[in-house]
Amino acid sequence: MEFIDLKSQQKRIQKQIQERINTVLTNGQYIMGPEVFELEERLAKYTGSKHCISNANGTDALMLALMAIGIKPGDEVITTPFSFFATSEVISFFGAVPVFVDIDRETYNIDASRIEEKITKKTKAIIPVSLYGQCADYDAIEAIAAKHGIVTIEDAAQSFGATYKGKKSCNLTTISCTSFFPSKPLGCYGDGGACFTNDDKIAEKIKVLRTHGQARRYYHTDIGMNARLDTLQAAILLAKMEIFDDEIQLRHKVAARYNKLLEGIAPIQRILPENTSAYAQYTIEVDNRDSFIEKMKTLGVPTAVHYPIPLHLQPVYAGQYQKGSYPKSELAASRVVSLPMHPYLDEASQDEVVKAVKVALQI
């Protein structure tokens, strides 16, 4: 059984992918070819955002966002401790300070009600994470940001295709960043990412920054980076966009069936009524997780843990944060486990997964 089945997806659109790739090979425009700009237009239209600036990966997207707002050493950026390391890594990279706010235990997203108490004169931005595919409470977060004159950057690496109160993820904040890593809801065949914004000046800044700070050929106005999305990956993403809405609906169908089959068996992430999730992962909580994972493996069912160590307890931050400071994140990190989730998970496979869960939990 596949944890994420990319083979079935490729088989479905193999012809379209090959045609797109062949066009790039024929034209020979491998860097910043026409497919890159076609993709950016398509992604902007999909999200409703005015600008999409593609780039090399989701981490670079976050870095470009922070560079665009002028983050510097000593600045503070508020974020969640329950995320992939890139979320805090990019803050630390600039010599800024990650200021963590604990999560809501039911959604696993940052607890918006606890953000304002962490704001100081040094606070320059908030980076909420739309974890597992569900958006955080962006209305509340944006209201706090506006009140204090700071910027909100959505880490939407897992939530492209999700909605919050009828609006698409990647069009909810000043800047949004997503990832096209292969296992994401919309993934390429390598690394890729994008920034989204409705701010013309920020969009232009990010475009310059992603190409060595180059405003025009050999004319550099900023210290930037080489963070371009290559044309082949753009071509692959364009082919995948043709079936993306259908795949999101299939993910919803799989998740709804999981919800029904697992009701009363294991706690699951709560999806708020005003939200739809992209279901990058389908995550439950269990006691004795190591034992559970080993039993599932014996039964032939793959699992994954997103994420086993909260950011504030990572070795690189040793001495900067205390264990017990963010108890909800620490508890979730010790209990969460993700089950196979992808658009092509059939009912028989789901039944096999749930049967294995019951055996592993001795139900």
C-alpha cells in the first residue's frame, strides 16, 4: 500500500505531462520559459490573488517573503512551534527571533487568542501555518496584525486548494507561501514553490529578489538569491492543474469516509465549519505511538509522523526555549500519526487501513 500514490496520478495524466515536457524540450527555454509565467497566471487566477511569483521551493518562498518585508537581525517573528522546521528556520536564518505561540489542540493550528500577548516593539511579522491542509483563523490573525502594524505571512505549504470562509488559501494575508514538493496536494516532480500577494510593491520586490536582486539584466538593486522555478517543473504543474479541483474533491471524499469509519476510535483533526481542508495529511492521535506504528507496519500499512519534535525543542535551539513552555504542541507531537491519504485511495484500501488501526489499538 502506498502512503501517497503518485503513480496513479501520473498514469492518469501521463499524456498531458509528456506533451508539456516535450514542448519545453523542443523550445529549450529551461529557465524562466513561457510555462513559468503561464503557471503564475493560472495559480493567481485559481487563488484569486493579484500576483503569484513562482520560486524554487517552499522554504525559498518563506525566505523571499521575509526578505521582501525587510526582516533583519533582532527582529521578532511570531509563529507556531508545531510545524516543519522550515517555518522557524527561515526566521533564524536572518538572525531574527522565532517567538512561539502554542496551538489549538483540536485544529493543531496556532491559537490566535494567544498571539497578541506575544507582540513587542520588535515584532515584525506573524507566520501562521495552515497545518495538514486546514487554514488557521486568519480573520482574527489579520485583525491583530493590522492593529499593531505588522505583516502576516501564511505558510500554506500544506493547504493549497483549501478554503477559509469561502476564500482560497494563498489569498488570505499580505503574503502567502506554498510548496510544490511532490507529496503536497499540488506537487511537481522535484522542488518548487510560490509566493502570492495583492501588494504590487511586494510582488515586484519578490520578483527582483528571486533572481539575484536583479531589476534588469546585470543591474542589481538588492542582495537577492537564485530562487527560480525551472520551466520543466512549471510544465508538470500546469498538467496537474487540469485535474487539481477533481483531486481535491477526491481527497474530501476519502477524508469523509475516514471520519465515518474512525468515529469513536481515535481523535482526528477538527475541521472548522467555515473551512475546507486540502488534506495534505490525514492525522489521528494514539497512545503508545511507537508501538502503534510498529503494529501498523507489521500489518502492511504505512504511517508517518508530522511532526515528532516541536520546533522549540529542536537541538539547534537548545538553551533558547524550555521544555513545557508549549504543552499543547508537545502533547500533540507525542501523539499524532498520519494515515495513508491521497485522491486515489480506494474503499478497499481504506477498509484495510481502518482494520489495521483497530488491531493496532486493540479495539
